[in-house]
Amino acid sequence: MTVRRDFQEPARCRPDLLIGREDLFATAREQLASGGSVLLHGPAGIGKSTVLRALAEEYGARARTVLRCSATESESHLPFLALADLFGLVLDEVSPGLPPAQRTALESALTGRGEPSLLRDGLALRLAVLSALRALAARGPVLIVADDLQWLDPASAELLGFAARRLEGTPVQLLSAVRTEGQESQEYDRHLRASPPDTVAVRLGALTRAQVAQLLDHRGHGALTRSTVREIHRTSGGNPLFALELGRALADSPTPPRPGEPLPVPTSLRALVLSRLDMLSVEARRTLLVASAGARPTPALLHAAGRENAEAECAQAAELGLLATESEAPAVRFAHPLISAALYAEAPAQERRAAHAALSTAASDPIERARHLALATTGTDPEVAARLAEAAALARDRGAPSVAAQLGLLAARHTPADSAPGPEERRLQAAEDAITAGEVDLARDIAREVLTRASVPAHRVRAWIYVIDTAGHTMAEVDAVFPQALADAGDDPRLLALVHYQLAWRALIVEGDFTEARGAAAHAAELAACGADRRTELLALALQAQTETLMGHPEAPRTIKRALKEPQDPRVACHHNGAGSARFRWLVMGDQLNEARATVTMLLREVRRRGSVESEVHFVRGLAETELRAGHCGRALELARDSLRLARDSGIGETASAMLTSLAEASGGDVDRALALAREAVEHAEEDGDQMYLSRALGALGYAQLVAGDPAGTVRSLRRVRRLELGLGITDPARGRWHGDLAEALVRIGEAGEAQDVIDASREHALRLGRESVLAVLDRAEALVRAAHGDLEAAVGQLTSAQDRLAKLGYGLEEARAAFALAQLRARWPEAGQRRATAYDEPARLFRRCRALPWLRQVDEALTAPEPEPADLTVPDTVDGLDALASLASMERQVAALVMEGATNREIAARLFISVKTVEATLTRVYRKLGIRSRVDIVRLAAGRRAK
């Protein structure tokens, strides 16, 4: 497959350059920076030339000499052409230093005089190329940039390989790219053997769906729906060039493809992939068209569809590279999905319909038969529509809601206007299936289309509800929909229940008013009961229960029981907003981790069977949270990352998944990644106006800052959480579990008084609600307050008790943190009962058991820190005697006292067991309070006092 030059776009300053290539780009960078060579390889259009040019631009500036060549297929027969590209501009510089025989051979090859050949002048020419490179390297580093090695003329390739194998020890690097087909292809081995010994081969693979979406967005095609992007990814095979061409064609097309049909392939790509199609016989081409129309074509299916010579015709296509040859696989597989799409797009409409008509009787699966029948039929046909509706129901039962949505749209298109059910009902069912599949943009488009056609109130209200549903946590953007939905609902209690249920969510997400949300949910449940709509009643009761749980309302257990009463609706039982989810949340907050894990695992299994993407994202996140609470940090991190990948791929629940993944990264992964994800979650929640998740995201940020050694940042973030939750009416400290972290951070920055206030206020609610794990964490934080006041014996006792209680409750990570705090106490004050050398054995063991790597690194840092002197919590006379120091907090006075003794910031950090960042932040506050500018002024204050 030859890639035309007009597709080979320059790499300079392109923001999409690193999309999906970050890791391999880093690998290539590291290799080049260490003086090695790099061979990029992969299929046509995968981006090798783009990456090559970017690397050459970055590292070319570091080399004294850059030699370049870029071969083409049409010029590959010209001998020594690549050699002329490489050495043509430096011949005058290197030829005077070459031996006469080598100089003559090289000049003849580059100028064409004397008709040199490898057969006659082989040794002299080989040595001339080697000597030339060594001469250039003697003057400074040399970078050879060679693109499309597969088209290099054989003479140049042989000479370059001869020299490359002998350049070890010289500052000559080779940056090259070669085309290879197939993931397991070893075609690059020959080129690797002709490269310098220290060459690293880097394969450029296909982009993921999310990466293709990001690439299209960067190129101005962000308005394409997710379902369309998914089809672009499938058709392009993740090839960025093909994906961009498909995206460009779709963006320019006035009408999108019909449901069930492949994407239209632009002429540019048709010519690119179908150049060998004309070599097929007419019958073989028809056989391939039937294969391209089928979902899973096999020789048996092709036979059943009337293609009698399918095997021979497929063999002919395989010889031309149009089909993949897999002797053990019965399927007929195209060498690339784009070949199939282009072949289908190239065929006349009549031939396509004939292919589908043949497959409508040949396919064994009823869903496939119905789809082919629809694509073979023009106009409305009630019988075809009924078969399609039956196929959609079957797909729904099989857990394939995306397929059900496509079949439902086909059914609506073939449904006569006066039928029952009518086309609008079938469109609305397709919209519901699309929401289940996570294709919210498709569902929104269907709903808006229904609103342009429908006059029946029930149809219009359902369509409005789908518009609201697809807004997700950006519900503020559809505020204008609610009055219209209420007007269409009239006085029908069933329809009003649907709208008031959504109004309850609006109160929760947009207004952050839990009291109003609870009232609206209860009203929706009453209306649904009056209208005998059990499904909406159950959803409303579940929302009421979740709201009461977060509020710490005493009615929460009773409401959950109401939501779990029979009869149940199977669509609600495992829904992420159903009673099962409300019960799971209650179990997690009530410290029943084993039962919570069993519950969410069952829910996750069921939603995966049903193909409900949004519920899957939600329950994977819930399982990750449960594992994190239990201290299984490695498992929690895997699940959280899965949830985030799924959320980003579907565009559902990204803020919540980023928040949870931040907590998991800070506990068991990468702290910098945790900080970035938490800030992303905060930013998204603020942009969406999502008050409910803003406090959760800030809580994750505060925790990540604490683990990163930035208690001042933790205090800023969690003070904001405290204000938000007070305004929201959230009183249950088990909801966010940030209270202990805020108190600990306050102690670290010297605000022990405020820390005690946080503990006292949180403890009151935790006692009322029986939140045992929260109480133990608060005791752990209070022990730090007592230690800051010098009450070491009480602090040790309280920490020991907290650790034991957390262990019994199954909170492994919190248990380990209590053990760590106890070890820090004993290391700082030997009289507390243990030598520093063994003080950290217990927390290290517990953190290793949890796979809490960031916390384990803190233990390692504590062990390798300078031996601290026993800390003196009393302020020296020089400080007590200064009126100006009276306004300082405890930690600030301690830091000021140590500065007066001449201690450096690092020494202060070691003695007080805080981070250097905390010392710097504390000194900044001291300067501001004392009206001074530097630590020198603190020393002068002390000297002035002594002089008196």
C-alpha cells in the first residue's frame, strides 16, 4: 500500500503529534539522548514519518551534522540515489581526507561519472562511506535521518548497512523508519541488522478509540458523535491517517450514514486501498462485496448466499493482499477494515441491496437476518419493521443495547405512520437503548428528532426526559427543558412523576440543595404510585434514600427498605440509580465492607450482562472504592483505572472516575498522577456547575496533597470542602472521609486548635450515626493534636487504640496510617517507648500488605532522614520573651525557635518530622505575622532580646 505524498503532513508544532505516542516517544527520546539509534516501524499511515520528523527536529539541533534521505517507491530503482541525498552536501568537506581510491569511488557514485558498481568498486565504496562518516564524527556528533527504508535503493541500503555495523564507539546516530505490515511482522529485522549495534526498534501501533477521538477533536472534528467516532475507529483500524480522512469526509458530508450501513469512504482512501481491486474477476469482486456486507462472513455463509466458488475467489483476493490468510480460522477476514468499507462504498446501491437480500436468508442469526432484510428493503414495510423490532428486543436481552438501538432505528424507518406501535415509539425505545449502551449523543439526537415530529404528550415528555438524561452532570445546560416538559405532562401523574424525578436530580446537582432534592424525590415517588408507574416510583425512592444517606437523615434506612420492597422492576434493580446502588452506598458508609463488596460485585455482573455502560462505570468505581477502604490498594488502582478508561471512552462519569482514580493513585500508585487527576476532576465539576461532585473532587485533591507532603495545600482544599458540605447540608462524615486528613494537615502547619474544632464537630455526627471507622480516624488525628501539645503518653495510647479498632473493622490502609503516626511519635520522642531503628517496622509491613506504595516511600524517607534530636515542644526563652511572637501558632513558634538556633530548613524538617515544603510555608507565615522579610530578621530578633 503506497501512501501518497499529499497525505504525509509535516510534524512541526502539531498538538496531535503525541496522541497515543507518549510512551514510545519517551523511549525514542531516551535512546537518542543516551547516544543510541532508533528504528521506527509500523504499517502505512500509522505516523512513522511524523514522529521521525519531530525527533529529527528535536535532536538535529544537538548534532553538528545532519544527513537526510527519504526514499520513494518510484525512485527505488535508481542506484546510489539515497547515498547522494546523504552525502551530496558534505562531499567537499569529507573527500579531501579520503584515500584516493575511496575518494574516486565515492565521487563517482555521487556524481554518476564512471558508472561505479558495488561489484567492481565494492570494497573502496564501502570503506569510503565508513571513512566519510568517521571524518564527520571527528568534527562533532552526526545524526543520519532516513525515512521509508523499504524504498531505499539496494546499493545505498547495502552501503549504509555496512558502515552502520562498524560505527560503534563513534558519535554517529541513525534515526530511521521502515514500513512493516501486521503486528507480528518481523520485516524490520533485516533493517535492524543493518543498523548500528545499539539501535532500539520502536513499533507504532494502532490508536485506541479514545485516542482517535482526541485526534479528531484536535483536527476540528470534535462535533462527530461518539457512535460515529467508534465506527471511524473500527473502520480505520486505529490508523491515524485513515481515521483523519474518514473524519474529514464525514464532517463534510451533508447526511450521515444510515443505521446499519458502513461509513462512506472518501475517494482519496478508496484509491489508496483498492488499487488492486481491478485485478479481481467480476465474480470474485461480487463475493467480496457479500463478505463486506456480512457481520462475520465465513466460506459457509458465502456459499449459503449463492457464492458457489467462494473459496477460490477468496484465495484470489488473498493473493492480492485484500484478505488476510489464516489457515486455522474459518472466517473470511479483510486485510484491513478499510478495505471492506471501501469495497462496500464503491459498489452501486442496487448491488448492495442484492448482497443484503442474499444474506437475509443465508445468515443463521435472527438479528443478522433482520438487519440484512432492512438494508435490502426500500420504503416502509410493517412486516420488516416488526421483524426488526423483534430483533432489537432479542439484542436487548442478549446484553447488546447498541445493536438494539441501531435495529430500533431501522424498525422506525420502515414503520408506517399509522402503525401501532408507531415510528416515534420505536425511536424512543431506540433512544433508551442508546442511553443504556452509553451512546448519549445518539440518544440525544433521536430525542430531538422525536420532538420535531411528535404531538402525543407521552412521547414528548419521554423525549424531554432523554434530553435531560443525556445532559448528565451538565444538567444546568438544559434548564429551559423543564418548563416545557411540565407543560407537556399536564396533569398526568405518570408523566409528572418522570419530570419531578429529574427535578430532584437538578436540585442535587445544580443547586446542591439536598433538602429540596429529598422533597422532590419523595413527591415523584408519590406521583408515580398514583399513576401505577412502579419503575419511576422505585427510582425516586432510591434517589430519596441516597439523599437521606448523605444527609445523615434518620429516615434513610426506612426509605431503603421501601425501595427494596416487591414488586421490583428488573431494569431498576441493577440500575446505578436504583435501590441496589442505594443499599451499597449505605453498606459502605456503615463499615460493612464485605457485604458491600458482595453487593456491588453482583450488581456489576448483572449490568455487564445487560450491556449497561453507565451502570458499569458506576459499579466498577464502587468496587474500586470498596477495595480502597479495605486497604487493597493495588486491586483498587486497577479497578479505578478501568473505570476511568471506560468513562473516557463513553464520555460518562468522567469527573467521578477521575476523582476516585486520584484517591487510588495517591494510595497505591503515582502521587503526581493523583494530583493531576484531582485537579482535572475539580475543574470539570466547576465547569459543569456540579456542586455534589465538586466537594468530592476537592476531597481527593486534599488527600493527594497530604500524601505529596503539602499539608498547607491540603488545608486550603479541605477547608473549602468543609464550607461546601455545610452549605449542602451534608452531615455524615462517612460520605467523603476528609475530616481526619484536614485535622492532620492542620496539626502539621501548627493550627492544632482548629484541628481540634474539626475533630469535635465531626465526632458529634459520627457518634450520632454510628460511624465507627470515622471515629477511629478522628481519634488518630486527635492523638496528633495531643502530641503537638506535649501530651505524649495520651497520644500513644489513643493511636494504639485507633490502630486496633481500624484493624478489626477491616480498614487496612487507615490501620497502617495509624501505625505510621505511632512510629513517627516514637521516633521523635524516644521516651515514648521504642528505638528509631525499629519504630517503622510495623507500618512498613502494613503498607506493603496494602501495596500502598506512596505511603511506603514515606516510611523509607523517614528511615533515611537525618537522626532527629529529641523535639522540645516548649518555646525557648528568647521566643517567650518577645511580644511579637505571641501571635504565632504552635508550629510557627517551634520553627522560629529552631531558626534562632541556626538550623537549616532541612534540619528543621527532620527534627519536627515535617516536609521541607511545610517548613518553607510556615516561615512565610511567620514573616508575614512578624512583619519581617527573612530568617536573618528572626535571628536579629533573638539577638536583640539577648542584648537586653
